[in-house]
Amino acid sequence: MSAKYNEDFKKEVVDAYYNTFKNCFYYRFTFDSVEMLDKMTKQYINWYNYVRPHTHNNNLTPMELRFS
């Protein structure tokens, strides 16, 4: 694999994550403070990595896939 392909793939993965983050989390809530945003963002990331199954991972969470 070329370095260019690898960089493009990483960019696609990050773009897909941020699209999901914005649509499933950021645009759905109103935050009263930066502290609330920070706390809820950490909770969302935990949910995304440990609870939410991903269809492209055969319905495993990212952490289940990583340690399987």
C-alpha cells in the first residue's frame, strides 16, 4: 500500500467519524456550558467505542473488534 493511499484512508475514517459525531450527538443537544459539552463529549466517545455496534465491523464495537 502506498503512503498516499494510507493517508487518504485515514482521512476518510476521520471524516466518517466526525460526520457521525456531529449528526448523532452535537446537533441533537443544547449545551449550557463548555463543561457540559466536555462531559457529554467524553460520554459520547465512550458510547461510540464500547457500546455502539458498527455494521462495517460485523456489528462489533470498535473495542470488541480491536481485542478480538
